[in-house]
Amino acid sequence: MDFQVEVDGMPVTNGTKKPWECAYNPVGKSGGFLFRDKAGIWRRRDTTLTRLMLKANGLNGAVKKGEDISEVDQAIKWIIQNNEVDFAMPLAGYRAGLVTFNERRVLVTRERQMLKADHRPWPTLKKFLTELLGEDALEHHMGWWQWARKSIRGDQVLPGQAMVYVGKSGVGKSWLQKQTTKLLGGDMPGKPFNYMTGKTTFNSDLFLATHLMIEDEFANMDMRGRREFGARLKELVVNETVPCHAKGVDAIMLKPKWRVSVSLNDEEEHLQVLPPLEPSILDKLMLFMCNVPTFPYDLSTEEGWQQWDAVVEDELPGLAHAIDSFKIPTRLQNSRYGVKPYHAKAITHREAEASIEEKLMHIIDHDLPMVTSEPYWEGRSLDLERELSAGHMPSCLQTRKLFQWNGACGTYLGRLAKKYPTRITKRCVRGTNQFRITLPKKT
């Protein structure tokens, strides 16, 4: 669909004799006529201005003798009947023009170019990134960047894991996120935190960005909040189509070319806002423990920042070239995400130690020997919950906090049975799960 305008079967031309292009979007307050300017951007105009522009292109605004409507009104009618679209917006990662999603016509009103690659040295950035992430982690990151740039350039939407950066304040986590925004073709990243945590149901602004960035925005979240956050994170990573919902307009299903990143300080309370690192989420995350790199300039001074910014601007096209030409090693290749996920052991070990399951295991080892003199305990999860929550048990208050929702004890015991099969076993007896817990030897 070229959106050209015709009157009596003849195209309306502009001053350069090229066909005049105009579309019509009837949706809500944002509806109206859209025409493509010399820069290739589709700009919205109201009916009055559209009429003036048609007159400027040579059409007669007066009704000729023997005619019912003027040439301008014929053109307006033709545009509405032939060039109507269901939605018009800047959709990041797509070229300007018509895109069809589930038989809904979307006019992409502008496109953003990715940072152009240039075969030039990038020694300062290479040293900095290697120190920040580590050599092995940087290989994963290069593959992830490459897969993202390939998705934005191509016609197929390629999924990519969400990146999680953990480290001390000031090491360069946010800086790395901002460079990803530049590498993926954007002026500003999308800010999805309010949408992901249910503070708003409107998310149309996110479709203006290819990079969705969460930067130390967390407040303390309980387990339910963490799991809801994890579900939204998986939705952004895995779902091919996502509802785009703007105020006053019905939602439309689109295929965004998103990449997601999260940065966290390495304090325990910050790590605990991440969703539990279970197998269903781990393959959709990259977990990087960021080290303290050596900055080549004194960033406590304005001059140091100017020098650093100049080097980054000069070397970033070289990094883009290295990303595009990077050959992902066979050992790191992944058919779904392009590159296998990277999980820093420093993060997974700390999360495991602080997980609810581990807390329950500590309570079991400490309190359960008070319940039985046998080297083991057997019963249903409901029985265990009742015994550990009893007021005379040393950890009863902590236990009650763990079991705040129905079925929590059985769920946690099931996970512990998988993690510690020699300590905890589960079997079904007459339709009910029975657990056998081997207690620690008394010293």
C-alpha cells in the first residue's frame, strides 16, 4: 500500500511531481490525516490543514458546475475510503510504512536508525567491558547484542533474554544500559517498571523504544510481587505479540522488537526483588555480576567526563562492528535466543541461600527434631505446617511468614525434594502427597 491520493483515477502530485501520499486514522483523539514529509516521517494533520495542503497541490476547493463535490472533497473522500489504517504510531524497530498484525493495519509513522557500525579500533571500551563483565560474560553479551541488532534489522522478531546487572553503585551498570539503548537505535529507553508491577495498564509508550530499562526502581516486594514481576518479565521476553494499550483507545496486538535490562545494587534487599531463580525463569535471564573497572579518566571532574564521553562516542561504532561480525562460538549457540544464557554463580548462590525454600530447610533442621525422636519425620505438608507454626516452636513467627498463602508449605517442600532428594522424598498415598524428611544427625 503506497497511500497515494487519487481524484478521478489520476494521482495527486506535489511540487516535485511525485504522488502525494496521505493516510487516515479514525481512532480517538489521536486520529486524523497523516502525510509523509520529505524526511519520510508521517505527520498528523487535522481536516482543515489537509484541505489547505490539497489546494496547495493544485486541487480546486470550489464545486464545479455539474459536479456534486469539489476536487478537494473528492480527495478527502478517496483518502478515507482507500487509505484508512487501524492504528498510527512510531513503532520502534520497524521501518516507516504499513505493517499488518493479525489483519490490523498499523502505519509506522517514523523509524529510528540503529547506530551504524564502522570497522575501527575500540580498545578503551573493550578493556572497560572486559573488566566490568569478565571475558566469558562478555562473549555472551556480544552474542546477545548481535541477536538484538539482527532482530531490529530483519523482518522476523527474534527473542532475547532479559539482562540483569548486579554490582556496587558507580561501577557502570547504568552506563552499560545506556550504551545498549544507543546500539539498538533509540534516543531514550522505555521505562516498563510501572506496567510490570501493575501500577498502570497503559503501555503504549513502551512501543516507542527497542530497549526497556529498569534502573534501581525497586521498592521492597513480597513473594507474590516478585512472582508477578517475574511473570511480566517472561511475558516481555517470550511473548511474540503483546497488547498495546493507550488511554482512550482499544488495545491492539503488536509484535514489539524489545530487549529488556535490569540493574541492581548488590545489597541483599535489592537482590530479593528479583523473581525466584527457578528453571522456568533462569533460561530467560542473563545474570551478570559487575566488577569494579578501571576508568581511564578522572570522573570526579567535568573534564574527565568530557574525555570519557568523547572516547565512547568515537569507539562505539567500532564496538557495533565487532558485535555485527562476532562469531558466536558453537558452545554458546542457542537456537531460540541466539546465545545461551549466562548466570554468574555469585548471584545464583546468593539467591539460593536467601530463598524461601532454604529458609524453610533451616527451620526444619532447627525445629523439627523437637517434634520427633526418630531420625526422620513423615506426614502431609499440612501436618508439617501445623507443627512448625505452633506457638511453642522457636521459629514459629518466621514459619508463619513463609506460609502466608494456601498451599505454600506443599509447594516449598516439593521444590526442596527436587533439590535435596536424599533428605526429602515425596510419594502419593491414596491421592495425598506424603513427605518423608530425614533429619540431621544429632551431635
